[in-house]
Amino acid sequence: MDCPNEGKRAAAYARLFCPMLVRAVLLWLERMGVPQCHRGDVAGQVWLNACESWPRFDPKRGRPERWLNAITVHVASHYHERARKRRENWSVRSRCLIQRRMLLLRWSPTTSEPAPWMQ
């Protein structure tokens, strides 16, 4: 027995996976501040998430474009969160490197003291 939503799901699938929406996802990501150098990878993650969650799509809840936009927003926010953590980690690492460099500049091998990083 066919599901009553099956025809609507097939039409939604045809509307969803078309070249126009591929461009729309890239435009949404641009508007959400994803850098161009990462936009293709993030868009790929959007489409992967869309394919994986397609079985849960319900055409009664809204248009497929809105559903895809919600996925795009979620993936872009996840991208920005990871990028923020990468910046924080880089900031901590760079501070450690600067502190080590300062210790090296203050320490001289001619002194009788052991190197500060060996204490």
C-alpha cells in the first residue's frame, strides 16, 4: 500500500535536488559568512546531511527549500563554532610559543643557570 505522502515526497525530491538549489545553498553560505575557500566543503556537508536525513523529511511540515535552508543554517553554525575553537586553540599555542621565545631570548648559554624550560 502506498503512503499518501509518497507523491508529495517525490515532487519535493525533484524540487530539492536541482541545480538551482545547489547555487542557492552556496549563496546562503555566503550570506552566513562562510569564507569562499571553505564554501564548497561546507556545501558538500549540507548535501550529505540532506541525503542522510531525507527519510525524515515530511512534506506536510513545509517546503523542501525551507527544510534545506534549515540544514544549511545548522551546518554553517557548526562550521563557525569549529572555526572559533580553531582560532582559540591557535591563540593559546601562539602565546605558548611567544613565551618560550621570550625565555630563550632572556637565557644565555653562558650563564650557570639551567635553561628556564628545563626547570
